[in-house]
Amino acid sequence: MSKKVFEFEEQHENILAKLNELKEISSTTGFNLEKEIKLLEEKIENLKKERYSNLSPWEKVVLSRQTDRPGCRQYIEEIFTDFVELHGDRFFGDDKAILGGIAFFEGVPITVIGHQKGKNTRENIERNFGMPHPEGFRKAKRLLLQAEKFGRPVITFIDTPGAYPGVGAEERGQAWAIAENLRLLSGLKVPIISIVIGEGGSGGALALAVADKLFMLSNSVFSVASPEASASILWKDLKEVEKMAAALKLTADDLKAFGIIDDIIPEPPGGANQDLKEVADIMRKCIREALEELLSLTSEELVKRRYERLRKMTV
């Protein structure tokens, strides 16, 4: 990773640097230590894999927020072809925190919508750090209705801290815009596949996540509120965020155990940014299999099954 997230990553890099020094010494002195060095490298990599496979819930929250993590646009470019971005809600304006348009997935025309964060300060300001305003959700609503009209499956990517809580957003009907999307998604007559690729926070995430199939990347999180907000509300103490992250059960493993999500898309040690192509290939396979199943259903069967799926989550 270009930016070290955890202390053990820095230790790992330091050990590898020392091994490289040992390689140089070995080559200049004539001592053949290649076998020993290779064994040490393998041991270090295995320890790294083991450490990343046992991240705490809070560590996964931290990893899910990293700026070098692949975003919605990167997955669109990797998985789909002929993407055409569509803008505006035909009411107020164009919210760049929501990216959406039409594309092809292995020859099948689809509608794709997702949260889009920035990769630097300028981009984050432009995209409001991936926190949509009401016009962003209304843009999504417009694209969802268009998808239904033309019979296109919908694929959404979730990556937001939550909907923007500013005064202007509330004045323009933030809660209403989210509620309208929830109602629309629950009865949409085309297949819906949602994938949590980073941080899935609050109603801002849920507004794009009511689906027939819901997947999560292994280091992503999905929760009703952030650990910081929950710790502030319940304990009035931000020092309790790690404890709160564990209590919220927000990891992919937790949500798979509860039956909230359908499957987990594995990431390489260090996160999805370590090998975007590998993650995208697995994601493509999940989408393909889900579409094959969902496209075999009639619109009535689709809506009925989605209703039953949602009802099970409330038990």
C-alpha cells in the first residue's frame, strides 16, 4: 500500500528492507544465502496473511476508509464496457457523490449506480466525501425508473459514510429522498445486485442497498451508524470506538452469519487496492452467477422473492 494503515505493515516493510540488504551482502561477499532468505520471505508473507485474516472490526473500519481503496468508477472501468455517465436529478442539480449511468456487462445492458469518493482533497470536496445530497438520491431514483422502463438489471456499489446531514440537504428533503428510494427499490421489477466495496454507513448506504443479491468485500463494513457516532451517543466517549465497532456487528463475516448478505468477495492481504484485477474478476463471477439466476425469474417472482427476503431480516 502507498500509505501504511497499521503498525504491523510498517514492521513488515522494515523487515523486507533488511532482507534486501542481506541479499546485497550475500551477493557481494560470495556467501550463498538465497535459500535462507527465501524461507524468511515466505514466513514473513505467511505472517502478513495471517494478520490480515484476523483484523478486528475497528481495523476493518479503518481499512474500508482508505483513500487508495478502489472506488465505484474503478470497478465500473474494470468490469463493464461502454459506460455512459448520466447526470442530474431533473429537479435541482447534479450530485457528484452519486455516479450512475448505463453500460454493458458481458453483452447484457445494465444500469450501474454507486457512491463515489475522491482520491485527494480536491476530489473529495467535489464529491462531498461520498456523502450524497437529496439530488444525488433523486438522480439514482431517475436512473432506477429508467432501468425498469427498459428492462435493464441494476448493479449498485456502496461506499459512503452516510447521507450528507447539512441544513441545505435537510431543507431539500434528505429523509424523503432516501425513503422514496427504499420504497422504489423494494418493488422495482428488474434484478438488483448491490456490492459494498468500502464503508456502508447509515441510510445513505441503505438507499442503494435494497437488493435481490447483496455482496460485501471482505474488508468492507455495513452499519446503521458509524462506530464514532454510536460511541458518542451511547457512551459520550470517542475512546470507545473499538468496543463500539465490535458491538455493531458491521463486518462482512457478521452480516453473512446473520443472513443479511449473500456472500463475501475476498480481498488480498492489505486490501483490494493490492490487486484490483483479482478482486474485479471475483466480483465479475458473482455478478454473472447472480444475473443468471435473477434473469430467469419473472418480474412478479422477483418482487415477491425480494419482499420475502426483506421480511426475513426483520424476524
